[in-house]
Amino acid sequence: SADLELAEAVGSAQRRNSARPTRTSLRLSRSTRGLKQAADHDETPPRTPTGNAPSSESDIETPSPGNDLEDERLAKELSLKEAAAHDLSHRPKRRRFHESYNFNMKCPTPGCNSLGHLTGRHERHFSISGCPLYHNLSSDECKVFARTQLSYHASETPTERQLRYKEKVTDLRKKRNAGLNKEEKDKYMDHRQSHGMSREPLLENITSDYDLDLFRKAQARASEDLEKLRLAGQVSEGSNMIKIIVFGRYELDTWYHSPYPEEYARLGRLYMCEFCLKYMKSQTILRRHMAKCVWKHPPGDEIYRKGNISVFEVDGKKNKIFCQNLCLLAKLFLDHKTLYYDVEPFLFYVMTELDNTGCHLVGYFSKEKNSFLNYNVSCILTMPQYMRQGYGKMLIDFSYLLSKVEEKVGSPERPLSDLGLISYRSYWKEVLLRYLNNFQGKEISIKEISQETAVNPVDIVSTLQSLQMLKYWKGKHLVLKRQDLIDDWKAKERKRGHGKTIDPTALKWTPPKGT
């Protein structure tokens, strides 16, 4: 019957499948034989699959002597195949996607999903420089632009169409009208009000299409360079760099990196109390702090007061937190500063300007308590909002005034920053010209100038050489009194007046013990 034929067919198929060993069963049988062979050479009793020794001799399988050679050959083939399977050195090393991209990073542009790139050559971006949305573009438009650039560079010589386009661009540049009509101005203002600083301004119709295209090319090239640096690990996008600090009534753009704690550094904007220099994360925290902060001037002793200018001497050992915060703040505007936390061996001289709300930080300089090289300044800074107003020279003059009281010759610690070197050279020039203007004798000595002004002789010689006032004649060095330079300095002094100067009589200070 049909049922009987079906049962016979199923039975024959089962017999064929049981007679044909599969690849898996063959591997298991070979590995079992290898284990059996290893067990013959091992003196310890073999283990059962449960890990226990067999209870009787009947549980141990003994191979026949005739199959030893074949078992050894099969075991050797199996070991070679397994070694070849695990050896991946011959395969080309593929770069995994997750090795070059950190998916925890996100683009800072609001509403952006970090997909696409301004260059059209990358799938993701993590900075404003590579964000298509910030540049008012889509990722597809960036890819099309990249393909057009590739086709343009593929042609070695300019085509007739490109030459005609060049002539057309020349005509457009000549006829271009930079003015915008009322509708375009309203459109641009609506875009600015809607997106603020989170988007690039609209650039269409501001310049010619050719110039706008050049600008887009430059943006794409700069973004590509930044992407290469990021992948190489030389640039960390958007982290550990404070861009702006809110300091009193000022918002200051920072110049350099400062090692603030990571949770504060990654914010990009830091809020500071201008009296105690404590740094905070938000405007709300700052407002609460200012409501209960009792500081209105730096800690330490007020050693100088003239008008609304005061100088406080702060010991780094007694006021460690304030001095550390001061050093972290200074590093935002100084490139060569390396002192941040080890402030105990230093004294800090903080200059402030007084108004009805308190003493506001103008600048400061620090000096070692015991300097073997007679450095009178280790670090000096004028806050950016007070630069180019004469406060830098006041700080330098005050440091030399302290050296005069100590009856020492001082010099700033090297290396000086760029702005510091300019300020010191200007100060040394002014001191020398004033001394030569008041000098009435015929013979002058570098040593006498140094003792009178407390300026190091090396600094005096370098300044005289830069002014071309030091000559070598008949085996002697001569100091030339150039009246033209002295007249120029006197004219500038009359024009500038005597607004910001240090009055030695206003100093109330005795040198600390041990200095």
C-alpha cells in the first residue's frame, strides 16, 4: 500500500543518513581518537566527560594496535587544520568603523544628528567645522559638491567652458553690487533671530557666486584637515578648552588652554567670582554665590594704596586656594606658564582698582620667596580688559620698587611671553632714557645705572644695544647719549601725562624674613 511504501522510503533514508558520517561527527571522532592516544601516554587515569576518574576498567576504551599510525596521522592533520583556522595573519587587516569614531561624541549644533560631513567624504562629524547643518547645507549637497570638485581636478587643462566661465566671473565681479534689498535683509535678520549663533549667517547675494564657491572650498579643505588631525589623535574636538569666561561685568575670550578640572573645562564657558576667583558652571550658581560671598578684595596685606589703585601681598602658603585659582586664571592668557598648584614657595602681588562694589582684579605678578638668581618676577599678567592702559608698566615698576627696598638688583624670570617681552623692553628703554636725561656728569657706569634703577646689568646692556647707544671704540665700550631719542621720549611723556605711575611714598612694606 501507499503507507507501506512511504514507511520503507523513510526507513531507507534514515539508514543512508546514519551510514554517511557528517563533517561534525568526523571531527568529533578524530578529536576523540586524539584524546585516546594522548591518554595512552599519560600515566594519570583519564577523566570521564564529567571530570571524574572512571569507576572501573570497563569504562576505559583501549584502541587496537593496528590503528595507531592512522590515528596519529589523523590527529596531525586535525592540529594543522585548527592552526590554519586560527592563523589570521594572511588576511588583510580591516579598519573597523568603531575604531575611528567615538559614538558618544555629538555635534554641538542644535538639531544635528552628527551624520554627513562638510567635505562629503565622511559619514559622521563631531564639530561645527564639519557640520553641514551649521553651514545651511544638507549631507547630500556636500557629497554632490565633493564629486564636482573631483571631476574638476581630474581635467589637467582648463576647458573652453571653464575659460568662458572665468570671463563671466570677471564680468560679474566688475558689475557686482554689494548692497542688499529690503527683502534679503529681512530674510537674513529672520535667520539670525531664529538660529542665533548656532548657525552660519546666510551668505548668498553678499558676494559673487565665484567668491562664495571659493569660500566653500576653503571651508571644506579646512574641515578635512581638522578631520585628519582628529583621527590622528592630535585634536580633541570640543573638549578641555574653555572658550569664554564670565568675569565680573566682562566676558573674556581665552587665548590658551588651562588645566581646569575636566567637568569644568568641557563646558566651554566658565563663570568666575571676580573677588575670590572661585569658578562655577552656570550663571545661576554664580548669582547664588555672589549673594553670599563676603570677599570684596584679595586676601593678604594691602601694602600700597594711591587713589583707587591698591596692591595686596598674598602668601601662597597661607592662601593656597586663592593663589591656585589665580594661576589657573592666568594660564588662560599666558602660553609659557607652568605653575598651577605648587604655590607655597611664592608670594603674589595683586593689583586692584577700587570702586563702590569692591576691589577689581587688574593684574598680578608672583616672585619666589628665596630666589638664588635674584629674580624679582616669576610670572606677570595684566587682565585683558585692562591692557594697553599703562597697568603693565605699573606692575613692572612696582616689582623694581620692591627690589630697591630690598637693596637688590632684579630681573624677570625667563622665558618671557611675547607681550611680556614687549612690556619689559619698553620699560627698560623708558628707565634708561629718564636716567640719561637727568644725568649731568661726563662719565657713566653700567654698574651705577644698575644700582640706581635696580635693573640687572645684562638687561641694561641689551637695551642700550637695541637703542644703538652702546659702541666699542679704542678698546673701550662707550655709552652714547642720543639726544634725539631723549627728545622723543620727553615729547611722549608730555603727551601721556602722569596718570598711571607708582608713587614710592605710598608703599608700606618691609621685606619678608628669609628673603
